Amino acid sequence: MTRRPGLYVGGVTLLTLGAFPLFWMLSTALKRSDEIFATPPRLVPAHPTLENFWRLLTETNFVVFFKNSVLVSAATVALTLTVSALGAYALTRYRFCGRDTVAGLILLTYMFAPIMIIIPFYILVKQLGIVNTRLALVLSYTTFCLPFCLWLLRSFFESIPLELEEAALVDGANRRRAVWHVVLPLALPGLIAAAIFTFILAWNDFLFALVLITSDEIKTLPVGVNDLFNATIVDWGMIMAAGVMITAPAVMFFVAVQRHLVQGWGAGGVKG
Amino acid sequence: MAISRRHFLAGTAVLTGTAMLGRAPAALGQIRELQVWHTEVEPQTVKVIQDTSIAEFERKFPGFKVKQQALGWGDLNTKLLASIAAGSPPDLTHLNPFMTASLYVKKLLVPMDELIRAIGENDIHEATLKLQYFDGKYYGVTHAMGSTYFAERRDLREKKGIKPPETYDDMLKLAAALTEGGRYAVQMPGEKLYMGFVHPAEWLAGNGGSWVDPKTYRPQLNSQAMIDALEYAQKLNKFMPGGWSGQKYLDTLAALSTGKIAMAYLSGARTIGYIEKYAPENMRDPEHFMPMLRPHGPSGRVGISALDGENWAVFTQSKYPNEAFEFLKLFYKKEYYLQYCHSVPIHLTPIFKSMLNDPEYLANPRIKKWRPWHDTMVSGLKAGRFLPIGFSRPEDNLVPFLAELDGSGIVADMVVEVMVGGKNPKAEADKAQRRAEELLTQLGFKRWS
Amino acid sequence: MRKQALTGWLLLAPSLLLLGGLVVFPILYNAWLSLFDKHSFLPAQAFVGLKNYRYFAGDEEFWNSVYYGTVYSGATIVLQLAVGVPAALLLNEMFRGRDFLRGVVLFPYLIPTIVAVILWKWLLNDSYGLVNHLLLAAGVVSAPVAWLGKDFIMWSLIVTSVWQFFPFVVVTYLARLQTIPPELYEAARVDGAGAWRRFVHVTLPQTRSVLFVIVLLRSIWMFTKFDTVWLMAGEGGVSRYIRTLPVYAYARSFTYLQAGMGAALAVIMFVMLIVATAAYFRVFRREEALS
């Protein structure tokens, strides 16, 4: 394995590309106001301070937004995984007419961007009487995660040989146990990949939260942070602190499970 | 994987349940909520309202809780309309003055004559009293007034020996003189609302023009008044920083305070907060920073600038209209109202004539220090130099589609193309006129032939 | 067999219910709504048939938004590939820190759009932004560039979007790269092929189908992207220069307050995508790549 300088140059470029903006965000978050507006800007703060974070947590509703985002994202993951696992299983393990049409329809729903369905969705949500509730968000996030999860899990289930389940059934297990103990563990990478993507999509959504939620107590992070950004005094330090606090959990969570992720993407479908 | 199936299913149920319960407002038990929306997002203002009017209201009306929501100005219209569509608007809210007529015409507002009389009809300043007076009744009352104007570096202008500009030409000469050494003379906010609605309204008002023909409602975007103003704006653009259209109103205040520009095009008393925070210490005073009224155009008499002041309104669909009015009576109670206005001094100027010269009001430290700013507003009001935001003439309070015109961005597009794009003013004005006529026809307001 | 089918449908039912209620219904409702003149929030409405569509055919703003949308999606896809594919190739090689780098390269994708936009607006700020500072210090420009002003806002938007989404290309492409049998490369090396020829003759053919998928999906998503574009210029006057079709549809519904017209734009977008996708498939004849 010869050491090629080009490789390391490329590696460093990639590292800078991926991580530097985030580093800059962190650096700004740790600066005092006078340093933030200083020219020339310093890479590392001369007098690092946690006051931006402190102000963020005590003077704004950030904690409430954070709580809402966590609740909504977790609920979306739970709901989407359950429903899509059931559905994907049905699509791969059962024979029934129309099965392939349904699979094709799933692809079709990919072509609907959220912006296209926002008004009818709003009206639907109004009819159901759930405007301005977290449930409305959970349901709307499920709409964009479900097709993808169905597709992803379908590929995974397809790649698990039927014989394994048959073997379990022959051993006297009923179908449910066969699934639980045989199929799901093998499909675990796919489930994790689906869970990560669903979580990230729900965590990051802006449009639906903007339109469906009006009161501060239910707002999620993206909309809450946008409010801060448009507030009376633009406080770059505090905004960057908010950015750090939103990004950190997603990044940490991801770093912890990233190995499964690449596997998951390799075998199944993909979404961006 | 060690999670047992039972735990997983239970977890799902709990999460979904919690998500479902996140319903606002909570309407359990005997507590009734009075929903009050407003646009004063400063934490100290929210606190003052909570500690004064809300506290007393809840004492007087046990069984009621007041829920105040401070909304950003930009969000207000969308949220309000969405809530009306959902059949549950707030009980009491701020409205942009140019929205009120629109809602009145759709029969969504409740008259408030009794409230106006209770708080002192004759004491309310003429500049705001009749703004929401339709068909013989009052449908709104202004929460506080805040005048806007240029904020200038008076010291720089006086060093050049130039008088405050009265005409467009004066202004251009001043701008040319003050653009030097890396500093620009002036900067306009880049938001569509300001550069594409509020300021064009001011130009029309200060140049003898108006948004629409009063009888037929035909838009007049390609009137000579507008074209003159566009030409003026195009020339003024040379003296503004190149990236102004991508920056915001608050950025201009920061730029003024840090010396990057000599005049902020749009400024209210909020600028004082920026000056106190970001200007060099030895310059934080009215000798250096002062308001300056606007110049007029060739066909106008005096320059007009916007008077910021949302009005309270109550909806026909409101759940507790009577309690809303009772709350407002407490809001305007002198001792509470004074504290409210002091929470953002000078920016929130009382609507009552008696309070404008009241020593107790004037004793506030910031008002004392920046007294010339307050005086400019008072004398400006007397001289009729202000019109409510978005109005091109006083009667615009009756025009029912200003909100839609603003929202369409037609005027903003025209201004941006002329100022930043350098296009021909008449051509762009004609294009905007066509689009506006189409829009109003689509909305059903066409009365011209 | 029947019992099998029944269970199958039962298991699929929740998915169908959610998809039907939350996706199919809104889409059909959109199509229906587009035939009306309706105020977004008030009950007034009137049936007008295809009038909204005829209006847009002649609407300069509509064609502007198609133009901006095409420029935006075209440029971002090309650049996402131009950055993502080499990055994936790099990450396919063995070197120290590779696994760590694989994780890092995904960061831009993980953060909410609002954070990415705020971050880049801060970097590109003409007075205090780092980018201008570096350009000035390196002597590349003599005065701060207004990245968020009229002339460059589209570019700033493109840069932000490429940064945000190139990791998708990286991971997808990399996953496929990892499944290419090393023997193929060995054979090529034995034949005397250098790195570039190995890429052209081994890698590209092997990854054609995944590239097909990447371009298809990214095209769909960049063409219909709303939040990045809308947040970039927000309520500023310059938003006019990045008013893509999804943003125009949103404006018609929520600021012009004409729900019927917004719905018509959404339907137009959908039809455009279907047509483009069908053409794409026909040209590349790769239906099996997606099953």
C-alpha cells in the first residue's frame, strides 16, 4: 500500500469540507460579541465563553423546542418503523394480487415533494382537528418517511432467505416468533438505517412545522431557531450556539451507529 | 437485541400517546384561556404585560388564564389567517394597520366603541384615532406609536455644513458628500416588506401619489409619482453598500452604529438600543446620532415616513370578546400603560396626548438622554409628517387589499430590478402595473374598466 | 392461499392507510383544488376549470421560476457529483483515519437545513464573513463581495446546497464501490491499465446503475427543494433571483393567498417530474435498477 500524497491532500480537503464549517460554528458560538464582529476574524476565540449557550438556554424557549423535537422525532421513528416493517414484510412474504402494483405506487409517491401537499395536508389536519399538535407533525413526517422505509426494508427482507424462517417454523415456532427471533435480527442493519433516516428527517423538517404549529410550546427546533434568527436583535453568538446544540446530538448519535449505516445503504434503497 | 417485544410495543404506545397529548391549548377542567397575540417580542415587554395587565386580569376574573403569544411581525399575518381558517382565532390580537380594512370588509371584526370611550376617546392622538374607524364605528385601537425616519450621523453632516435635505436632489447631494473613505452614505433594509412596500408607500406619500385611484381602486404603480421615486431610488443606490439587498433592517442599524454607513434609511427608536450596544462609547448620544425626516419629491409638499403602530382587534369568532375588552381596559390603565411604554422607550410612545408631555413618562432615563428623538416624533406628528406603515395617503385605511399587494411582492420585484438590477424605471413600473391589475382582478377587486 | 393473502393485506393495511390518507388524498385534493379560485384561508371559492393553468402558461414569473429551478437543480446535481464521486473514490482507498473521515463526511447531511443556511449566511456575510476575509487576505478580490446580494445569491445557494447534500452521493456511491470485486481491478492492472483507465473501464461500468439512481433521485429532490431555497433569501428583495418553482408555489398559496393557483403550480411540478422521469427511463432503459 504505497502512500500517495494525493490521497492525503484529498483526505484533508474532504475533512475541511465536511467539518470546517461546523468547527467555525462552534468557534463563533464560544466567542464574545466583540470578538464575533472583529475584523480580522479569529479562528479560535481569544477569550472563549459559554455565555451564548447560557443565554440560549435561559432566555429563550430553546429547551422547549428541543424537547418537542425529541418527542416528535422519536414518535415518528417508532410509528414509521412499526408500520413499514409490517408492510415490507407483507410485500415480501405474502403472495397476493396487486402486490407489485403497490410496490410501483411506492416509487410514485417518491415524486411528491412536501411543498406539493402542504395546503391539502393543512386542510386535512384542520378537518381532523389536530392543527397545532405534535400528532399532526408525527403523521406528516410519517408521510415522507414511510415510502422510503418500505422500500429499504423490503430490500432487506427480500435478501433474507425464506429457508431460515421455514426452519424456525419447522422447529415448532409460530410465525410471529420466527419473525422476531430470526428475521428481524438479520434485518437489523436495515432497521437501524431506516431509523436513522427517519429520525434525521423528522429532526430536520422545517416546512411542516412552520405551517402546522403556531404556539411556542409545541414548536420544534428548526422553526424555533428560525424565529431566533429573525428576532429583534440578531445575536450571531447565540444562533451559532443553537446550531451547535442542534447538530451535536445528531452527529453523536450518528457517529455511534455509522457502521451499520453504510451497510444499510449498500444493500437497500437510498433517499436524500 | 435485548429489547423484549413487549417493551418495544409499550414504548411505541407511550411515545405516540405523548405526541398526541401535545395539544395546545390545554382545555381541561374549569380554566378558561384568553388568547392574546401581539408583536412585541422583547422579553422585557412580555414580562411587563405579564406582571401588570395579566396579573390584575387574572385576579379580577378567577377561572381565566391569559395566554400571551409574542409573534414575529412577518409571521403574524400567516398565523392569523391560518387560525381564522381553522375556526379558532385568538381572542385579541395585534393587526398590521393595512390588514385591518381587509378583515373588516370580510366582516371578521367586532366594534369597540365602548372601549374607546372608556379609555378616553378625546385623549387619543389624532394620528391614530380614526385609523380603524369604518362606517361610523371603531374596529381597532393602536397599542403604541413608533415613528420611523432616517437615523443619521449628525456630526458628519454638520461637519460638511449641509442642511437636512428637503427634496430628492438635496438628499442625493448629501449622500454623495457622505460617501467617502470606505463608508457609504445610506443603507436601506433588504426585506421585501420594507424596500418593497413600506418605503414605496412613503415615496408615493411624499410625492403626491397614491397606491390606487380612490374611486376605482385601479393601481397606480406606473404613475409619474412612482416613476420619479424610482429614478431617485436608482440614483440613491450608488451611495449604498453593494450587498444591501441581501441584508436586513437590523443589519443596517448595526452598520450605522459601527460607522459603516452614515444614515440608516429605516430607523425607529429601536436604533438607540443598537447605538448603546455597538457604537464607540464616546459617541452614544444625540449629538452624534439623530433622527432626520424624509425629503419630498418634485410633486410632493413634505416628505412622509412610516408610523409604526399595530392596532388591537377582536374577532367575531373570538371565544371571549367581552373579557378581551376588559383586558384592554387594564392594558391602557395609566400606571400599567406607562410601564409598557417604558419597556422599549420612545419606540413605544403612548397614544394618549396627555401622556406625551407627562413628566412621569418623560422621567425615564433613556427618554431623558435621548429626548431630542422623542421631540422629533412629537413635532413630526404635529406637522403631519407620518402616515401608518404601508399607507400612501390617510384614506388607505379603507383599501381592502393592501395585505395581498404586499404579499405578492410585485412592488418589491419592481424596486429590486430598478435599484439593484439597474433596469429602466418606466419599463419596470409598467410591468408591475400590469401584474398588479391582474392580481386585483383575480382577487375580485376590479372596479375600473 | 386466501388466508395468506388476507394476512398480507392486513399487515400492509396500516401503510396503505397512512399513505392513502396522508399522501394520495392530499395529491388528489391538490389536483381538484387547482381547478378553483380559492382564497387560502377564507371560505370563498369559485370553480374556474383550467383557468389557473392557462394563466401560468403566459405568466412571466412562472417561466422565471422554471428557469431558476432548472439552473439550481442542474448546477447542484453536477457539482454534487463532481465533489461526491471523487470523495467516494478517495474513501474507498485504504489509509489511516479513513473510517473517521467516512463519518465526518456525512456531517453536512445530518444537520437541519436551517442550521446549514444560517451557517453559510454567516460564512458569506459581506462584512463579517470568513469567506470574504480569506479572499481579501489572499488577494483574490480587492473589496468584500456581496455573496448574498443580487449577483451572487444563486451561487451562494448552490454552494450551500452542494455542501449539504454531497454526502448523499458519497455514501451511495461508496456503498456500490465496496461491492466491486477486486479481481476486476487486478485483471485491469495486469493488463497494464493506469488509474484513469481502471476508472473508465472498470469502475464506471460497474457503477452505471447506481449513478443512474443517484442522478434520478437528486434531480427530483433538488427540483422540488423548498426549505434551503426559501430560507436562503427569506423575506429579502433578492429572493426574486432564486425564486424557484416550489418557492413560487408556496408564495401563491401563502403570501398571495391564492390556494387554487398554488395547487395548480404543484400539479404542474408533479407532471413535469413524471414526464422527465419517463424520458429519463426511456433514455437509459434501466428499469431493473430500481426494483
